[in-house]
Amino acid sequence: MACHGEAYRRRPEAGRLTEFYLGTSLGGVLGGVFAGLAAPHLFSNVYEYPILIVAALAIMPGILFRRPAALCA
């Protein structure tokens, strides 16, 4: 939910929303294809779940690189 809220806050102006949501959808498709087709062949055990949790936390805005408080609005 935190990532969805951040994507909503960072959405572009109305003129570029179609491009934004198409890009977001493409990312979902690629993630689904990886999880459904590639991951079962790459991982012999349930390793992808902890890897994906760490990856999601790593790319979550503000977790690795904090912005100065003056820039956060």
C-alpha cells in the first residue's frame, strides 16, 4: 500500500496520465510473467518471496536514500 500511495502522489499532470498508467500496467505484466513463468524454473524452493520482499523494500521511496526534510512536501 505504501508503494501505491507513493505512485499516486508522484503521478504526472493530467496530459500524461495515459502514458503513466500504461507504463505502470506494463510493469505489472512483466512482474506477473516473471513470477508465473520464470521464477518457478529459476528457483527450486520458495526463495523468490523473501527476495521480492527485500527488493520491494529496497526500491520503496525514501528507504535507501533519504531526501532532506526541506524537499519533502
